[in-house]
Amino acid sequence: MSSKRVAKVLGLSEDEVGLLLKRARAKLGGRGLAIRELAFLLATAPGLRLLPRRLREAAIRPLVYALVPGPTENLLYARVSRTPAAAERSGGSA
Amino acid sequence: MSDAVETVVIGSGISGLLVARELIAAGQEVTVIERGRMRLDADTIPHGQREERTPATEHNTETAPGSERPWKYGYAFGGSALLWAGVAPRLLPSDFELQSRYGLWRDWPIGYDDLLPFYHAAERALDVSGGPHPLFPGSDDYPIPPPPPSSADRLLGPLLEPFGPLPITRRLEPEYPPSIEAEGPDVETAGNALAIARELAAADGFSVREGTAAARLRTAGDRVTEVECIAADGTHSSILARRVVAAAHGIENAALLLRSDLRDGPVGRWLGDHTHVVLDVELDRPMGPWGASTRDTGLSGTWAEGDWRVERGSAVVIPFNPGLLLRDRLVGAVADGARGDALRDEMTDLFTRTAVVYVSVEDEPREDRFVELSSRKDRLGLPLTRVSYPPDGEYAIRGVQEVRRGLEERLAPLGAKIVGNRIGGHGGHLLGTCFMGPDGVVDENLRHHRLENLYLTGGSAFPTYSALHPTTTIAALAVRLGRHLVRDGA
């Protein structure tokens, strides 16, 4: 259920967030990830918007950093196509 | 107990390995002393775990007040090459002639043309991927074809001439970053150094004293006679040596001489590093498709060369293919209430329209940047090395400012606006401290001015620093030294 909420907030499909959560869980362990998910869900719950921004950020950051840590996850999240046609790759200098 | 050895090489990084490789190929005997452990499979170990923690690998520097800088180097077989990002350009021809051309500081005692055959050899040894670039004469003979231009190169390159392929040792991939489904570590560059190490380890005449610190050099008259060593378990020993090559980095080479009370010339002075900044440049259009073969593929020399070097630092600009790191923007947007498809669209737009460019800027050689021995000692009983490195000077700062100003101007046809400015990864280029030249510590053949059988190579030999990454030049100097030692029987 929580992955569904995370997906909805971040604009990801359930499959996508499932993949990102799986990668994060492999690094952090189940407990470490669960704590981050809980903080994220609390900070993004509609009723808690009155929390100071600084505190919201502090609660949101750990899960976002775990899910989208670097370039590979960026590409998935930003819906960027990676590879131009092979023919374009044969060039030398740019 | 003492052993007699033909050549002792101190340090097993790119320098030490390439000097040893030349000597071994000529049938000579080499013993390498390395503080870290010999793990020939180190490229399969995550970066943070490549140094085995022992008293010999405890980093032994302390920082003078106002000199905070994260000096990066590795104590493991393969040395700092195990931490290397693989960016492998040469220096510019003018970098060797700053005094002659611009009246700045000093010339190198050798020029670009002198080093060119050794650049070729080093690039072959390190499997550098590269191709013709207007900045580097004779850059048409790389062992591996150049990386294809990424989307960022294709868009920015024509506006940032002279622009061409960035020489790099990272393995080129069909797709970079790798697919999210792919398992295993990121593209690995340490394999290039370790391939040389594996070759040496199997060779006759090659041996390694691993887990051992070279504590001091003992001399008699104008020769080094032995290297005093301390192993990680505290055991003292010495190696009698016909010839010694100190092939560590700018901090360690100087520290070895200072511990040995060999203070001829400006030992430890003129420590150098580069100034790195990373700029996020928002454009008015997307850059896709995102295709890239590795982390960095293009190099701009727009701000690299000109008479203006009398007043501001040379700079090179490298588009960073992974692009904008989204996580901070994402945290901010979620905290501000963005949600769902609108949030994702916002991030996609931001990511595809933001070029991230890495800028490396030359800093001036300064006498107030130096290493000396501390009164405190490490766990082996050796003095810590105290590093004084005041922050970037006006020369480098003006160089950064000019890139910031000029980049928006040059990229104006793309609606460019710099929206982010971060300090890059300082502390990885440890240069100077035992520089080559008549007023330096070693001569043009990297031989100590007084001790006829002591050679110092690596970044410590650089008289000036350029804006460009030093490793290929370090490697070329090592090949050149190795061949000199073989040829002259020095």
C-alpha cells in the first residue's frame, strides 16, 4: 500500500516505484527503507502540510535520496531515452 | 635483514607501475614498496573498501589552519589509480612554456614535443580512448577510437570551439548510464592500472613489499644506499638499493625526502591542485536523445589558451553526461507540494533542459602552499605530514568568473542561464613539491640534483599545473623515466 502512495506522490507507475524500492532495499535493508518510507508518507500526508518546510524536507529527503540516488535512476525518473541510433555513434569528434 | 635490489620503486600507482614495467621489459629487477595490500582484483571491490585498514594505510596528513581540503589518494596496490575517474587528456603545449610565452613562473625543462612519444606510449599502456582534438597536436594515434559525442556534446560543442573528444580510460558502453536493470558496479577504470599490475606480478624480476611504508632513505656521499621500511606490524627492515625511484604523489614524495632530511631545493614547496567548479546551465530546449558512451565524452578549450593567461587561469570545460542530479530538486518540489504527473513532468523538463558542465581551472603555483613534517606521529612512529594550502587565489577565481560570464554569452543561442554553481571534487591532483627544473628538486630526467641514483616522478615533478587533468602526463613522465633508466643504465 505504501508503495502505491509513494508512486502517486512522485508521479511514478507502481512498476517503476517497485523497481526503485527494490534497489533501495537491497542497499539499505528492509528496516532502513521502511523508516524512510514512513517519514516520507507522513511529511506528504495532506493533513501535515502545515509543518515548516524545513521539517518537511528533512522527512522527505531520505527516501528520495534512496530512490533516485544517481544517474541511472535519474534517467528512469525523467523519462529520458538513452540511446540514439547506432549509426550516430560512429562519429569521432563532436 | 637487508636485501640488495637493482631498483626500488616507492609507490605502486600509475607512475610506479609504468617505471617498473619499462625496467622489467628490459630484464631488470624491481622491488616495489607499497603501504597498502596487493589485491589484483581490486577493481571488483567497491571504491570505499579498496584500502585495507592497517597502521601502514592510515592516512598520515594533518591540515594547517585555513587549509581544509579533502586530499584524496589511495594506499593500496595500484595507488590512487584505484580512485581515478579515468579522465586522460594531455597538457597543452603552452603549459610547458608559461615563462617563455607569458612571463609566468617557470617553464618545464621539457616541452610537449619532447613528451609526445611518451604520451603515445602512456595512452597505449592505459588503453585511452581518444581522437584528434585541436588542443593537442599529434592526437591522432590513440589506441581506442574516441568516445562518440553525447547529446550534450552535440548541442554545446559547436558553440564551445575548440571542442573535441575527451581522452578517457573509462570503458565505453553501448549505453551510459547503464540500464537500471543492470547489476554490478558502475564503469570501472581501476582495471587499466590493475592490468599492468597483473602483467608485472607474473613477470620475472618483479617483487612487491606490500603493507610496508618507506620510512626514510639512507645516503652516503652522493648516493642513496638503502630504504628503511616499516611494515604494518611495526617490523623495521631495510632494502639496499642500487637505484631508488620515488613514485608516490605530491604529498608523499616530499614527505619521504623531508623524513630523510634531504632538504635540497624547494622540497615540499609549491604544492598544487586544480580548482573545480560544476555549473548547472538551463537551456531553452531539451538535449535528447540522451545517448552517451561514458561519463564524459567531450572537452572544450574555449577558455584554455590565450595571452590573457598573464592575469587569469586557463580553464577547460567538460559536459557531464549523467546530467543534473535530480534528488535535491525533487525534495524541494515535493516539499513545496508538487505531486503526481505534474511533478514528474516538471522534473523531466528540468532534467532534459539542464546541461551540467564541469570546469577545471589552473591555479598559480604559490609558495605558501606546502607540506612539512608535523611534531605529531602516526601509528608507525613516522611524523605526520602537515599540509598548508590556502584557498583559491585571485588568478584561479578570475578564471572561473570568465568561464561563468563567457559560457552564458557563448550559449546564448540556446537561451542558456547558469542556475547552479558548486565546488567540484578538490584534492585529487597532488602536484608540485619536488618539481623538475634548475631551481627545483630534480632535473629534466627526474634525477635528484645531488643524489645521483635517486629519481622522483609523478605529480610531484610538475613545475606548473595547467588546467588539465594530470594523470596522462604523470604516466608519460613515468614511461620516459623508465626508458631513460634502461637506455642510460642510469
